[in-house]
Amino acid sequence: MKLLDAPLAIVDLETTGAHPLHDRVTEIAVIEVDAGEVAAEWSTLVNPGTAIPPAIQALTGISDAMVADAPAFADLAPGIAERLGGRVLVAHNARFDYGFLRREFERAGIAYEAKTLCTVKLSRRLYPGHARHNLDSLIARHGLACDARHRALGDARAVWQFLRIAREEHGEGAVAQAARGIARAPSLPPALERAAIDAIPDTPGVYTLYGEAGAPLYVGKSVAMRSRVLQHFSASLRSPREASLARETRSVEWSRTAGELGALLLEQERIRQLQPAYNRKLRHSGEAIGFLFETDELKLVSLEEVSPGALSRLHGLFRSRRAALEALRRIADEHRLCLQVLGFEKSRDGGCFRRQVRRCDGACAGLESRRAHAARAAAAIARLPALAWPWRGAIAVIEQDAARESTEAHVIDHWCWLGTARSDWEIGEIRAGARAPRFDPDRYRVLARHLARRGVRIVELG
């Protein structure tokens, strides 16, 4: 049977928030489609039994007063189950709507299972050249009519229009093939409840997979947590290691962040704290080695020995002493420097071995002054990446989530992360209570990559 000829239920929900375990439905719309034609449209407000947050009221236009006399979901559940029965549930971000429906039906004592089709994923497959696939983007891109955005029936009608346009532009076969690919949903480990996975927001954050007796197995981060967690349980796992992780997982915990940087920093912290069995990288901070010139003398130092304020005089960042020495030999060959004079080879009478093979200009044999040699060496070493801090003092890197519901300020000083704040008061507390900053090479690499991007919002704290 062709996809759009199958019995479909185009569903859209408005809710008090993003978490099925805690939030409730405030409005539902169902468009029943049979043989490619709309058979019925239905929508109703729902009394959630709790206050609707002001931000949600502003977004949807649904107020506490509007739902005060509306029926509760439990009263509507038998009728809704009849409307949805035997139909493929179609929704924009179907996991959100499906998760809420399952949870609301569960509260009403009704078991609900359905095949789903997510039109966000369908749009990504059919229109991969476009960066955005939220409903606003689809409305603008395809000229969809939506007389009531962020209301259940208006949004459901827009989704149905998108399905028909996709069929016209790509053909029924291509749409059906894309839908089949999307439908290959991962199966969860028996110990994991579907509601627990559905509660994970598809937003930036950090998640932890736990095994028997609460043993931490794996800490991960993603800009779309729920999707990433589900990938761990995909039927097409890429390695025996991932298959083993999926078998051992018994529970999952997650923490939402405002953006990618917050997720990266929190991931590193959690891995160091929990030492999960499947995280091999980042369990321990890697060694950090660099070159430092002091009074014409070149030193190879661990960054743990250097105060954050002195990092600007350091050049190079290496994971081991061996890697640093290999880099120094390459520099010495290129600039004909003497490793003996620099203090990295034992002294030999009559000049170093590299002088004999014409790789050294002879500072070791008195053919070049030590001061001139030191100047050339300093200039050559200065070409290595420097760890200079380009601000006068501490900064706050501001991240805000896509819905503008959460804002975080990551307080950083001389490449050292001091903490993350969610208010001006917390920024002051972090700065006042901060211990002497400790340089972390893995964290430095994260911060350096992020701060080099365009559009990063930075506030200097002085």
C-alpha cells in the first residue's frame, strides 16, 4: 500500500512544557486521512490540571482561563484512542507528540502503541540541501497555509499540506521509501522504559548510561540528546563494543544545557567524576607540555607547573615530552639550531654531532655567539602556537538555547573554566569562590576551538 493511501492520523499537541513525565497536554488536534483524503478533523483544548507557564502562554496563546473548563485528557482518552486506532501517527517531531500521548494514555490506564512518521526526519531525507526543517521553515519554504501557528489544528493542517507537496515534488515512491527508512526505529533494552527515553529532550546536553547496580557505563554529549541516545540502541550497531554497551544499559540520566559548549564542558567534567567503563578518552587529563624561554634559556615544562598568568609566554602544546622533543628537532633542522646549546643534548668537545653533519651553524663550536643563537631559537620557537589569553581578564561566554528558555554563562579565565552560571549573581559567586585556576589541556582545546568560531557572544568581566 502506498504511504499516503494508508490510514493516517496527523497529530499535533500543545503542552505545558517539553517533558512527558512532568508536563501535560493543553490542546490536541487529529486529522484522520483515509486513501489520501481527509476523512475528519477534530481538535479540543485540554485541562492540564496544572498552571501553564507564562512563556508557553505567550507562545501558543493558550491561557489558564481558556483551559479551565476544558475536559481532562483522561476524560478524552477513550475517544482519542478510537480516532488513532490502527493509524500511522504522523507529526512534526513525532517523538515529542508520541511520547506525550503514550504518557497521557498511561495515566488514563490505556496502553497505546503506534507506528510513527516524523515529518522533520522526512523533510531532512527529501530536502537535504536545506539547513532547517522546523515547521516555520517548512511553512516559509513550501508556502504552506497556517492560520493558527502554535495551535494544534493549524499546525496539523500545515503538516498534512507538507505531505501532499512532498508527494507532488518527489513522487509517491520516493516518499514511501524515505518513510520506510525513517521507520527503522531502534529497539530499546528491556530494562529501559520508553517513557524515560521520550522524556529526554532533543536539545543540547549530556547523558549518562548506567548498568547493573548503577555502574556508570558511558557519558556522552550531543546537540540533540534524545536522537543520540537512541543511536546507541540502533539495530545496525557499528561495532561489538557498541552492541555490548546497549546490552548492558539499564537506565539513563541526562542534563540539559543551553548550547554545545556547555555540553562539551559538562561531558568532560562528568567523565572525570564518574570514570565510566566505556569512555576511554577524557577519563584522565592528558599530559600538556610546552616550551618556555626564561633569560635566554629554553625550558620544556609541564603546563601544570605554569601559572595561568604565565601561559602567554608558553609556546606549543604537546601531549608528551617525546612529541615536544620531536617538534624541537624538526625546528632545529629547519633553522640550523644547536640542541646541545639549547640544553637538549649532552655536551661534546669540538661541537655537537649535528654540526659534523652540517645541521647546526656551530654555536656549540664558537662559530656563532650564544646570544645570536638564543635570538634565532626564540624566533623559531615563537612560530609554535602560543597560549596567549587575548582578554584582559575573565570572560563569560553566553549561550542561549533555540527556544530562548535557557541562558548559560561559562566563566573562563586564561583558558581555565571556572564554572557555568545562569544569573549575574551566580557569575559573581563563581568568581568569588574560584580556587586558583588549573590549566586543563583537553578543556583548552575545546575552548580554543569554540572561541575561534564566528558569532560567539563574549562578555568581558575584567
